[in-house]
Amino acid sequence: MLGVRILTEGADAPDPLSAEGYLARGGYAALRKALDMAPADIVSEVKEAKLLGRGGAAYPAGSKWEQLLGISGAPKHIVCNADEGEPGTFKDRFIMERTPYRLIEGMTIAGLVFGSVTGYIYVRGEYRSVQRKLLAALGNARAAGLLGRGILGSGLDFDIAIVSGAGAYVCGENSALLNSTQGLAGRPRIKPPHLAEVGLFGKPTLVNNVESFANIPPIITMGGRAFLEAGHPESGGTKLVCLSGHVERPGVYEIPLGSVTLRDAVFDPALGGGIRGGRRLKFVHLGGQSGPIVPADRLDTPYSYADLRKAGLAVGSGAVVVMDETVQLLDYLAAVSRFFVRESCGKCTPCRDGNPAALGILRDLSRPGGGAPGALETLRSLSDVMTGASFCGLGRTATVALRSAWKAFPEEFERNADPPRRAASSRANA
Amino acid sequence: MTELDDKSVLSIAEGYRNDPQQLIAALLDIQEASGRSYVDRRWAALAARAMGVPAARVHEILTFYGMFSTVPRGRHVVEVCESAPCLFTGAARLLAWLSELLGVGEGGTTGDGLFTLESAGCCGRCAAAPVVKVGDEAYSVSSLSEAAELLRSFREGDPGAREVLRCSG
């Protein structure tokens, strides 16, 4: 199954920013086809493809498009979430640098479906060099008649602007991202209303991830059915997987969903190529900082949305951070916690105060005699409150890694806990 | 190390047609043009007025987003990535090398005003870990001599010398 190339097709071309190059490789066949289709039929193809949102939430893109199509009101805005701030994730950057026109074409098809004239790509501030490449690609697209008025000689008008972030992980959350796109602080909004109804500047809005938009042209050219068949029966297509950490061959790999197991992803010579230095694997951190820790004995799950979900895991952003046996689990979790301390926007108490408190306990527990009486109970209850009472997904999922790691490696939590309290861990996991 | 004059600030805002939606981008440009990697509150107020944005919102933007500084930093901000893929492949060692070479700790600025050393969240170059970001580009650095060469290239304005370390894709 490996070797299927949908998103990486053309990614090694020497002229990724050349519109002519993309056209010569068969680019814009999808838009040409879409121009002769009714919007509802385009949406049907996306639905049939079972494209699940590639940003992390895995919401079906077809349903999102169908909902927006059914909403009256104009203008409708098209927004691309390119705020790729999830540690261990670098596949959106890969698309923007290597195949930017697939993203541009995908957004243009969305513009066609929803009658929009402007799209926005919200790119994180840390990617200023990527923004410059995208700007060049957009300029070349305009010069080639692929953006602006009368695209491809048709009656279609559509253009795309880049909006820059300035260092805020929470802006990856779509409602926060829209606030930031409006030039405001990127704090999340209360939902409902849903962004499809009240989105950018209060107008109906489509927000999709870079990789989701880049999948639209292949869905239209292949047809939704063929796209579905290239992947898993419950989620079509391929996934760009980002391997990092202690693997021999870190990088972005295109994997047809359901075609390989997590273990294959790490050890297959054509993929991760195994652990560096001949050491043993300890765990994999899946899907981003808010994803689960997977111990070495649970890697035989096929890499698909449905299979991972059944196993209590998640594809998330596509990050696969591989850690070898030399890594101290609590040190790793402290690094995750520190990330959330840094990135909490401070709006709500469970997240703002919970993350530093959890970090303190993790640091205590990582050294002999460090665990104060009741530390494990406090950690458990902090995690419960953060999960249940945080305002947005950032706080609610900040301790997913901690909880899954606790289940997988209880002894590492108990090692330095106050001795009489050791039973707390097993109770907490009961 | 020139201070920005009012005209330069206003022309940055005008470059975005004084569109309030582009306030964040304009402030990033001002920070870059400052030569000291910061946005003086006076410049921010000036840009805000030109773009029709209330002063309170500019304050909010400058304090909400992590990339802004309202106090002068070095001309080059050297940011060591400390997210997990970098941290567990040698980022702490890299930070220690840079600290030794620059003679400042994390958050410190060198006496000549050239460098500020910081740590940062993920910069999306995890396959090249450990990485350090200087300005807009990220560099993969795995030895003390590479760290020294990188700093030298910035100190002496010799971009060619760091090209081999730059993460290109």
C-alpha cells in the first residue's frame, strides 16, 4: 500500500513555487472539472470521500461543507488554518513549501462552492519564512490567471490573503483563529453559535486545515469513491504523518489510512527505520501535545482514525514523537506540561493555574523523596478539574498525555511518591 | 541600531493600507525594523492611531502574543526550541553551548546588543532536531563548533556560512 501518493505527488519538484510547473504536472484539473459541477455535487464528492479534518479534531469535512452550503447569508468566508503550532507537527509547512498550489486550488474550489470571493490563510508567526514562499506562490498564481478575476477564463472570481499570527498556540483553535484573523487577541469564543453560522466578522465561515484543503483537488479529480478506497472504509485517503524524536529517519511520510500499524510507521525501513543507535523504544506520543502516550506494547494498532479511536488513541495532527528507553517519562511529561504553561491564554482558572500546579508536582515526583504527601491524589484531581472545567480544548486536553502515561507506566509515578500514598495510583486507575 | 522614526512606522502601517485587520502583521514588521527586536509602545500607539485601532487593543495584542517584546532585545533573537522532539535530542546541551558562547543566560542580551538568548515553543522543524531559530529561519545545530559558526555568521554578516546549517525543508 505504501507508495500511494496523493498529497506528496509533485512534492519533490524543483520548482514548487512555480504555477506553470504545477499546471504542467496536471494541476487545476480539479478546478476545471469543478467549474462544470453544481456546488451540491462537489460537496457530495467530499462527503463520499469521508475526508476527516486533518487539523486534529477529525470532524468530517463533507458534513462541514454541507452545513455551510445549507446556511443562507453572504458573504461566506473561506479560512485556512495554517497555525501549525502542535509540537512534533510539520506537515502543513511541508504542503505550503512543497505543494502550495494544491492548497490554493483546494481553497479556490471551496470559494466556488460557497460563492466566496476572498479566502484567508492564517499562518503562524513562527512561519514568517513560509509566509514569504506562500506570498510568492499567490503572486505567481495571480499572474497565471489562477487567482483574481475570471479564473481559468471562467466567470469565477476568488483571491487569497495571508494573515500572520504572532506566537499563540491557542490560535490553532478555530474560533480563536478567527478572532486573531480579525486583528484581535486570539482568545477562543463561546460556542454555539457555530462558526459556520457566525464566523469571521460575524459571517458564515468555513475553516479547514491546510492538509484538508490540499485533499480537495485529488478528491475532485479521483472522485470521492476512489479517494475513499485509497484509505480506510471509515476515513478516505492518506495521512501525512510527522515522525520525530529518536527514529532513524524523521520526516513527513504519506500513509494510506489503515495500511500500516503504528509499529510499522516507526520501524519500517521505508518509514521511521527504527530507533536510533540500536536502542529500544519506550513510548510514542501520538497526535500532538494533547494526544496520548502509547507504550511499546500497544503499537500494533493500524494507523487509521477508527482503529486508533477504538484503542483509545487518536491520529490528532499526525504527530508521532518517538522516545527511546533513555527518556525519563516524568521528565517528558514535565516538558509537555511546561508547553501548556507557556501556551495557556490565561482566560480560565483550571488551565491557567492547573498547568503550573501539575508541572510542579511532576517535577517533585521526578526526584527521589520529592513527592509530597498526597501528591498523586492532587495530580489526579487537578487533571479531573482541568479536563472537566476548562473553557476550551487546550485546557481540557492538556493532561491527556499525563493520564495515558499514568495508565501505561504507573510505577514511574509511584516511584517517588510519599510511600504510604502509593496505593492512590492504583485506585486512581481502577 | 537605529531607532525607528515616526515616518517609518507610518509607512509600515500604510503598507497594509492601514487595515486594522493587519495590525498584528504591522507590529511584527515594526519589531523587525526596530533593529532591536522590540515594539516601542510609542510606535505601537502611532501605528494604532493610523490604523484606527484603540490603544487598549494594541496593548492587548502586544501582551497576548508571545513573539512581541516591548523592551529592546538583541538585533538577533536566538531561540532554542524546547518542545519534546528537540528537548530530548539535545536542546538543553545546545542552549548551554549558546549560553557559554554568548556569555549570557536564557533571557539575557549580549553587551554589544547583537544577541538575545531565549527558548521557544515548537518551530515546526522537528525532523532536524535540535534546532535554534534566529530571526525567521531555523538552524539544525549538533555541535559546539556549529553553534560557534552560526553565531559568527550573524556577528560578521556572513549569511553564506550558515547556509549549511539552515533547515531548508
